[in-house]
Amino acid sequence: EDANGQFEMNWAYDDVLATADKHSFFKFMVKSIAEKHGLRATFMPKPFQGLTGNGCHAHISVWDLGGKTNAFADKSMELGLSEQGRHFLGGIMKHASALAAICNPTVNSYKRINAPRTVSGATWAPNTVTWTGNNRT
């Protein structure tokens, strides 16, 4: 990732509850191992001023019960996003302000938004409700 000592961890897609369990266990495991070695691991959104903060993004897809058809995919539509995918994204955008209360649960969460430029030159924190094919902010 972008900041010193910051790493992106990825695992294969799975059922939403199994993924939530993996996420919780991963954080517990990392903190426990760090503590065992006299270190401290943090998942704090903005632990250091001037450095890129930490985030937690999710890639979301919805499939039929057989796992054969991605409800968000339609090759005939712009960017390959189906009508159902557009409605899903529209719902996220419509409720983005309310979701911020859940997705940004601490004061430090908001320190990333509109933060001054970091050493790397980027904050990678969203500060507007928008979407494109490759919006990294």
C-alpha cells in the first residue's frame, strides 16, 4: 500500500457472514501477534499526520443462488454494469451520508477526509459522493 508499514490484505470472496468473520478474526490475530512480539498493530484510520491513513474497502458482487450469474454484470451496458447493479450503486449513493455514520465510526475516521497532502501526495480517502470506472478517491 501507500504508507510506511501499511499492507493490504486480500482473501477470496465468500459469503457475507463468512467474510465478516474473516475480517474480525484477522484484526484480532494481527493485534495478538504484534503484542506477543512487543509491537502494536493499529487499524486506526489516521494514526499519523502527514502519512496516508488506513482504510477498509470491500468489493461487492451479487450472484444468483447457483453462483452462476453475477447480477451486476451486463456486457451490453456501459462499463459492464447491469441495470440492477446501477440501482444498487444508486442506493449506496443516495444513502451515503447516513452510511458515513456506520463506515466512519470514530473521530479519526474523519481525519482522513480532506486531509492535507501526505508524504506520498495522496490521501486515498473519499470526500464526495460520486462514481466512475476508476475513481480511486
